[in-house]
Amino acid sequence: KSAIKKALVVGEGGQYKTVAEAVEAAVPGSTIYIKPGVYREKLVIKKPGLKLVGENPANTIIYGYEADFGNIDGNLLVEVNLLENSANTTPGNSDTSKPAIAVPGASFSAENITFYNKGAEWNATWKSAERRSIALALKGVTEGYIKNCMFFGQQDTMYLRSGRIYFENCYIEGEVDFICGGATVLFDNCQIYSVVYKNGEYI
């Protein structure tokens, strides 16, 4: 409770209207408490040790239509990128002349939140071929703890590229390669649901 009282608060009655504003104001290691609501925004988090805490995944939702072009790094609803500032972190690009080193304390946590990327559904409405809809992407994260969260996407719902990540009591939904990346991940008491796809469902 004391941690919540000291947190940056987003939503009605809080200091910030959007999660992005709170992330911008936060210092590394901060807790951001997100009050019930649907937050239609795309997030890029580059500060280590942040913890996002909602009230309940049924009423605290980060929601967007991020499937704008045919590249996995361009369709990220929430991207946590904790590579050091000297490394090129532009989506879709890499700088091979510099090592991709994580910043000190490169952790991330989330609790009681739904991450819903409707991008592929949006594109289908407009007859687009892009199917990637990443709800959460982790890059340069050395350790993470995700609890009581729900993730909805389509292709590549979870893009977990680094670190040791522990998921507890979570729900993850997608269709093609929807849990991917090079991280070491433990799913404890989680539900993983494959949406029907014409060529089969894939984790």
C-alpha cells in the first residue's frame, strides 16, 4: 500500500491523464499506478525498473491499433527498450558498430493490466496483409515480472527478446508465432490460447 501511495497516478483524480505522460515524468525504479480506464496510446519505455500497476485487467486496458507497416519492430503497442543510450534503438534499424548493452537495473514489471493490440483486426478491415500485432515487446530487459495481465494480439503477440521473464496468472492470446523472441521465460499458472488460423495455430 505504501508503494501505491507514492506512485505516479494515471487516470481520474491522478496527476497524469495518460500513461505516456507518467512514463515521461517517472524516474528509474518508479511505480506507475493506472486507474481503471481504456488508455488508447502507444508506449515506448526506456527507463529501467519501472512498474506499471492497474486495478484489474478487466477494467485497466492499454489499447491500440499498432500494425501500421510490414515490420515486426513497427507494430508494437508497448515496447520496453532498455538498451544503453549509445545503442541505436530506432525501430526497424540496428547499429552494428556499437554493442547492444542493457542499462544498469534493466528490469520491468507489470500487474493487473490488459494489453490489447487490435492492429491486425484493423488492417483486415482495410484489406491489408499486415498481420503482426505485438502487445508487449521487451528489448534489453535483463529481468521482468508480469502478474495478472492479459495480452491480446494476432501474429507475434509477445515479442520477448531478452532476459529472464516470469509470467504469473496471465492470459496470452494470438495465432502465428505469437510467443517469440530469445528470452528465457517461465509461464506459471498462465493460459495460452491459440486463435484459429487457416494454416494452423503456432506458439
